[in-house]
Amino acid sequence: MCMNRFIGDKHCRFLEVDDISFESPVDVGDLLVFNSRVIYTLPEGNDVTEAYFKDLGKHPLIMIEVEAWVTEPEKVKARLSNQFYFTFALPNRDTCRRVLPSNIDQARRMAQRMAADEEQIALHPNK
């Protein structure tokens, strides 16, 4: 939903889910709140899209972060339970909007995710 709202379209292709972290357990009956955001985009795509789309060339990529928070309304508190990172491609587009951080925390989060993705690409050169 976050990605669809970002591009204003529902035509995208799921590529991968990466780096799921489990910070704390979720018990049966817990109330979860999900927050999602576009971490960064690659409007011109990269080598990964060429590997997935073979002869179609490069396509724009969108990286999404989703956080799952276990909330306790009666105590007015919440704790982070899980973080998920998703990559989507836009096979019907030549480009997409670029994401720019508006504060230092967003810039740090973006830089960390970009570094993790570059590390992953280096580990799987034939992907």
C-alpha cells in the first residue's frame, strides 16, 4: 500500500523481502500497528533489475521499510517487534521520484539501508 501510494499506481513487481529482524515476540491477542515508509528509490534502476528482468533492461526500484509495533493501549506504550525490508520494481516505468531525507535520522536510515543493499549485491554477483 505504501509503495502504491508513493507511485500513484498499482503496477509494480515484488522482487524480494530482505533483512527481517525480530526484536521482540508477538503473542496471540497482541495489538499490532504497522508503519511503512519508502526508504529510498533508484529511479534509473541498477544491475539487480537487469538480472531479474533479463532482456528488459533496468527498471526503477523502490525500497520499503515496514515496522511492526506491539501496542499496549492500557499502558500507553508500544515496543518494536519486527522490521521488514521490501524491494519493488516498476517494469512499466522509465523512472520514479527520488526520495530525499528531511532530517538526520532519515538520512542515517537511508544510508544504512543503501549500504546493506550494496553489501547484498556484492555477495550475490550472479543474482
